Amino acid sequence: MTHYKKTLLSGAVLASSLFVSQQVMAIAETVHPRDYIPAPSGVNLSVTYLDHRSADKVNADGNTVANNAGFEANALIQRFIHYTELLGMPADPQIIVPVVDVDVGMAGQDSQGVGDIFFGSTFWPLADNENKQWFGITPFIYMPTGEYDSNKAVNVGANRWSYVLEAGYTKGLTDKLYLDVVGEVEWYGDNDDYLGNSTLSKDEVYRFNTMLSYDVGPGRYVWGRYVKQIGGEESVDGVSLDNEMDTDTMSIGYTHWVGQDFQLQAEYTRDLSVENGFETDGVTLRLAIPF
């Protein structure tokens, strides 16, 4: 192995380890088709996610530098949502608690425990059920509550505050076909206790989601999602790691309401291209129970 390739691989190991908390949090934060259609005021939802993600390939500057990453993340995520009216419009204050087990074989590190808890609410200035169109704005705040060890690069907690502003539009194109378009930006505070009192900083991340869903029966629909993520370059003590994101991801899924009692959802997700970091795929199961 050339000196250049050794250096590139070493940098990729570090940069990929830094993406662990982001990969884990993305599981809980991911928006799904028709999520921007509000339930009636007074409805409560308990939403539970079971997620598995894995990766062997690691990319740096668009090139594959390792095929034995040994990345694996398993998560149990609990979300509680209350639909109400705030500021004269529909809203859904909510809190999300992730419990995560992550292992990165290539880095020889793992981490388990409660991740960063986050909370927020969607506000709907447009909720036109008759014409099947909805527009909502969602701020989220991530708290540094997750398990964190400053001597490790792999942690389920990020040890910093972060803030997300998301906006979503849903339109019923026909009686059965729906389009969702969601954009978001995430800002990050500094982690001032990274690997021995260093300071880890991160630029904003921008995400764009577009989704189509189609009814195949009462309370049942199939769907596909495309996600583009860019930005998020990190630096340690002011020195850039040159690991800016440029990631394309596709998902397919099936959602099924069982009467009015609960909703089951299954999806498969795969990264199509990754400029820097793990190239992952995985499955997610979601159970939503109104109460």
C-alpha cells in the first residue's frame, strides 16, 4: 500500500467515525411520506422504530478506500406526538428518544446507550384537507444527552447542541397518488471535548427529500423516497478534515393501517453514492399507535 493510500485510509477511518452520530440521528429524524398530513387535534401517537444499518465500504473524496468497514448500527427509537392547535394553526409537539448500539470494526470501537434526545413541533400554516394540500414548518432541537466518551471517536452521542429547521409540502395529485417535498437545514454547536480536549466543529448540512406514495387499498400504500444531503464539513481545532457530505439515498417502503388501531411500516434504504463516509444500507420497521 502506498504512503498516499495509507494516509487516505487513516483519514477516512477518522472521518467515517465522526459520521456515526449523524448516521444514528438520521434514523429518527428521517421524514416519511404523508408525515406532513396532520392528525385531528387531540390525537396522541406513540411511534416506535426498529432500525438496522450496516456498511462495508468507506469512501473519501468519492473514492473507495476500504471495503471492510464493519459498520453496524441497531436502534430502538421511541417518539411521542400530541396533535393540537398552537398559534392558531395545527401543531404536533413531540419528543424523540433513541437507544442505539453502534460498532465500527475498522476503527476498533463501539458505543451503546441512549443517544441525543430531541424535541420540536410542526406548525401548519396550510392544512387544506378538501384540496389535499398541506404545508408545515418544523423546528427541532437536539440536546447533548447521549452517551459520550471523549477518548473515543465513535459515540452514540454528539456532545453538542444542534438545531434543525424543516419545511414540508404534501399534495394529493390524484385520489391515490401523493407527492411530498421536504427541505431542511441543520446547524451544529461545537464539541469542545473531542479526543482529548480538542474542539470539533461542523458546517451546516442541507437535505432535500422527495417522495411519491400510492394507495393500493384502504389504509395501505407503497412509496419511494429520494434524499440528497450536502455540506457538513468538519474541522478539529480549526483544521479541516475535508469530509464534506454529498450523498444520494433511495428508499422503498410499504405502510399499512390495521383498522384504526395501529399502523405498520417497513422500508429498505440504500445509499446510491457517498462522497465521504460509510456507504450504508438497512431496514426500518415502524409501529404507530394512536391513543
